[in-house]
Amino acid sequence: MHPNTKAIRTQVNKTDEMEHSVPIFLTSSFCFDTSEEMRAAFADETDDNIYSRFSNPNVQEFTDKIVALEGAEAGYATASGMSAVFGSFMALLKSGDHLLSCRALFGSTHNIVTKYLSKYGIEYSYVDASANIDEWKKNIKPNTRMIYVESPTNPGLEILDIKALADLAHKHNVILNVDNCFATPFGQLPISLGADLVVHSATKWLDGQGRVLGGVIVGKKELIKEIYLFCRNTGPALSPFNAWILSKSLETLDVRMERHASNATWIVEQLKDHKKISSVKYPFLSSHPQFEIAKKQMLNGGGLFCFELKGGLEAGKKFLDSLKMLSMTANLGDTRSIASHPASTTHAKLTEEERQAVAITPGLIRISVGLEHREDILKDITQALDNI
């Protein structure tokens, strides 16, 4: 079957009620008919469910669908995107190891890397997302255990050459861990390019309607086993209800991402020469610095774009306050279009120097393009620009 068909048709086995839509298994634990069955389950001799912190039918169904969509060997779902990122670090890195990462990261990921890894004796180095592969090679150390990247990056939408990074990582026996949240499996397939692990904040496009939190990690079976054991013991379990929501959401991800991307592509073409904007950034816009890489490894440009306002911080505030339809909220990947100002929200805890290093300027605006009619989205953006 095509991966999209698998995402729709993968389901938990029917109960005696013969339901067509999978029920929610809201239970903390599971029963056994015999003591031998229970012993075998605890000895990992069977895949029987024991406790929902370990596994749950709804959570497994959601995980299996992402495994199919990403072309992975195995996966594990967590309570949030950040628990997926943290779990992928802590299960596979130990004291004395070195993490090599792109500098442009989501604010909370940056905080984990810079403030918490050192508490466990884990070193890190940053490389600019725009750097060539030789710069990455220079930063590989004898103790480098993992390369971690976002592509596209948050919020600057920089594109990294995943295949080149995978080739480098494997040459040095290093794990390549790719955050594919912004692209989704319908926009990019990092594992097909050589990535060992892929992480997602399922809260974003995978849910697509701003309802629940969730995260997921997929990749090589032996790596996922270590992540599963770490998360099983430390407890960032995805709730069955959230997993049920996310699993149903995946059945429409293909058609949603097609609309998000087509809306975004059309809107950036209308805005790229606007007199109040100094620059527009979108992976499939020919002016993007990594346009050729994006066209090579991405299936579409995704549903996010950003632009730099002439007038800086004050212009940014006025633009947001002038919006009538677009939402201002701490999220992205919704059916409803969202505008945000990274310098004062998602990346506010970075120093000014750190923000400048990843091109987060005072006038940068990020737009998450929704499923509304594209002309209505554009109309709200342009009327807000006119009020600056």
C-alpha cells in the first residue's frame, strides 16, 4: 500500500463490538487471563499491553501510522514535541558525549541544549544552518555522538542539506536526528535521505486543528528501543485520548498539507514586492538562499513563511495589532492562519546576540498559513500592512 493509504487503514484490531472507528482505550492498565501471560509480558517476551505509561492501543496506532508515513523501522510517541526531542537526546547521549547542532533551533530546544545538557556532562557545538558541509565536518569531534538539525528551521525557514549531513554523520559513526515538524512526511522524508531518527511535535501540522499536545520519534529499530526504555521509565507518555485525536488527524494530513502549501505559495508571490516588506522567505520562493536544496529534498514548500517588516519592532507590533482575522497564538500548523512575532514570543528568552545569530530580527513576522480561502488570508495581511 501507499504510505498515505497505510495512514488511513492502519487500525487497532476490532473489539467484539465490530466498530468501524477505533474506540478510545482510556485505561491505566490491562488485564491478563493467566499468571503466565502476565509474567511473559513483564519479561518482554510478548507485545501485550501492561500499563499505559508503557504502551496503549491508541498510542501504538498513531505511532504505526507515522512509522509508515516516514518510512521508518519503528517509533515511540510522547506527551509533547519537546519530550520527544529531550527523549531522543537523553536516551542516546551520555556524559562525555558531544552533540553537534544547527544554531537555528526552536527556543525550548535551544534551552535544553545550552542549559541542561551540561548538567549531565554532555557537550554541544553549534553550526550556522547556512554553513556548507565543510564547516560541519570541522566541528565533528572524536566524542561526537549525534548531529541534530531542524529543516526547515524555526522560525527563519533555513534549509539544511539532509543527505550531505547523513553522509557525513555515517562516515563518522554519528547519529543524524532530524526535526521534520515544519515539513511533515508529506513535505519531506529525511529517512529516505539517510537520517537515523526523525522527531515531530505532533501538536502542529500532524494534529492540524490546535487541539492536543503530542510528540513522536521514529527511525532505526535499535535506536528507538533505547528511546522507548528511557521514556518508559521516565514517564513522558502520550495520553490515549490525544493519541486517538492525532491518529484520526493523520487520515487527512495529505489533503491538508496540499492546501496549506498551495495557499502559502500563492500568498508569498503576492507579498514578495510589497512596499512595507523588505524581504519574504519561503522554501519554494526562488529568492530563498537554499532554494536549490529545498527543491531537491522537499516535496512542497510547506505552510509557513516569514517576512521582514520595514520599521522593525514598532512596525511588528502595529502589524499584529492591526490583524482582524489571523490569530495571535503560541502555535502553528492550525486550520486557522496564525501570525507570530518570534523575537517577543518563542525566542524571547534568547539574548539579543543569540537572536541576531539566527536571523531573528525585531521586525520578523512568521505566518502559519491556514485552510481559509487564500484571498481572505492575503486580505487580512495586506490591510494590516497598510496600517503600519
